Amino acid sequence: MNLKQLIRDFADLLFPRCCESCDRVLQGNEATICTLCRISLPRVMTDGLNSESLAFKFVNLPEVHSTHSFLLFTKRGKVQRLLHALKYKGNKDVGILLGQMFGQELKAMGHVPEAEIILSIPLHPKKRKQRGYNQSDLLAEGFSRATGIPWSGAMLERIKYTATQTGKTKMERRENVQGVFTVKQGFAPRSVILIDDVLTTGATLEECARTLLAVGCKRFHILTIALAQH
């Protein structure tokens, strides 16, 4: 056993590292999410009812060529705990790891979309300052590491501060995000992956796509770490 391993084992005795999904103490080389949770987190199957509901989320936008969600989000479930750790407990590693896992699994299935760039969904500067980072940037970074597709968190900007989407109807969500995004001048890729944490109605992602359409983008792929069940 080398010195680095001894130091880590000693640190684990004093300050045990726990899985952000189930709170079990991490063992050996496990990091952030334990092996059991990595295997058993509820996936969105490519041929099930959840996958069918995904196909209809953006039916009004024919430029959206594919939609993929990685995990199923349920209240008080493991996926909610992971996203809570990412967004409110400052655990950035959760975001990068989930993005990587998503990219690796899509790659293994041969479902990685062909796109020029991955764009994260931006936070308003005020909210980003409060949180210290944008969780979607971390998801994009992890997905980029797994697939080799470049990513950017700077080409899309949120220019209006809006109330939370939580508790709003689909129509209210659309109205809430209307006109809140802008695109950096001169940026107009033809094919884009948009990535975010949770897909509920899709209003925010749809508004991002429409903003990019207005500057000449032609093809979109929507990716989210989680799909909210209703």
C-alpha cells in the first residue's frame, strides 16, 4: 500500500466520505456516488413509456431531432437527493460525474447525438452569484469529457431574472421564460446539444432553442439528467 492510499484511508476514518445518493460510507476508490447506486439509479429506458413521453415534449419544434433523459426523478428519491446535493450543497463533483455517466451510457448504446457544440442552460447572473456556479455547466463539462464534443457556458445568456418555475402550469412556465435568453453576437452553429438538470414541461429548453433558431441554428438535441414523473 502506498503513502497516498494510507493517507486517504486515515482521512476516511476521521472524516468518512458518504454517497450523495444513499448516505452509505464510500469504500476504497468509490467517489461521490457508491457503486451500488451507480448501477441501480432508475434509468429512463429507450423503449418504455417514459421514452414515449419524451418524444412528445417538443413536438411543436421540428428542429429538435432527439430528446434523451438519463434518470427518473421522483420526490424524495435518490435522483432528487443527487440533484439537491449538486444545486444546494455545493457538491460540484455530482454534476460532472452525472454528466460523464450519461455520456458514457449514451456512447455505449450508440445514441450520442451529432452536434457541433454542447450548450448549458444559463442562470441569471444574480442567481449564479448566489449559488457560486451554474449546475448545468458541470453537467455539460462531464458530458463533454465522456463524448469529446466541446461545450460552452458562455454563448447563451439569461438577461431577465425570473421567478422559479416550480408550481407553475405549463402555460405559466412558457410565459415566465419568454424573452429571457440571448445569444452572443456572431454565434450561430448549425447543430447544438442543449443540456439541463431536470425536464418537466420543457418550457425553458424550448425557449433556448427558439432563441438559437432566431440566429440561424438548424438542429437541436435536448439532453437532461432527469425526467420528472407526473
